[in-house]
Amino acid sequence: AILESCISFAGQEVMANVTDDVARQLRTGQLQRSNVTEASIKRLICSKLEIMVAKDCPGLLVDLREYPSFADAATAGYRINGNQIVLTQSGSDKTFTTSPGLAESINMLRVFYKWPVMTDL
């Protein structure tokens, strides 16, 4: 269990770092809106995450969306329903999407990975 916890923590750190890198590329315009798709975002994240997880990152989920205000972005959340991650916004359920805004818009990139538990105690 200790070894699995360490590997899980390391995976979390790698995922946080690559998410920050992708978000920075979006903010600075290195990733152009017209080229951003769910597959392209997953590919960028998975290329760094594959060192810790299975090939093609089967448990990877991404949500990239534009918000009209920071207050609206602050109401974004999620909950676990059974084995599924459900995105929420002001109490309503939302589906995962990849729809970045234009330059100078408010965007949020959320990344989830369903980490398999190997030593369930």
C-alpha cells in the first residue's frame, strides 16, 4: 500500500505539471484555438503521463471551456457518482467538453485520471 501511494502521488505530480504546461501553452497562444481538440489535448498530456500509466492513458478525462466571468468559473465543480466523474456548474450537471475561448477570454482546463487501485485493502 505504501508503494502504491508513492506511485499514485508521483503520478499526481506529473499530471499537475503537464496540465500546467498545456494550460500555459493555451494562454500564451502556442496552442491555437483552431487546432485544439479533445484528442490533441489528451495527446499532449498523455505523452508525459505515459511514464506513470498505461499506454494511451485509458483513464484520462479532460474538460476545457470558456467562462463569461471568474465568478462563473469559481462555481465549476465535480462529484463522483458510482464509478463516474460528473462535472457540475452552479448545481447542474455538465458533460466533458473541449471548447476554448478566444484571446483574452476566461478558460479553465480540468484534467482527471481514473487511477486503478492495485492493493485494495
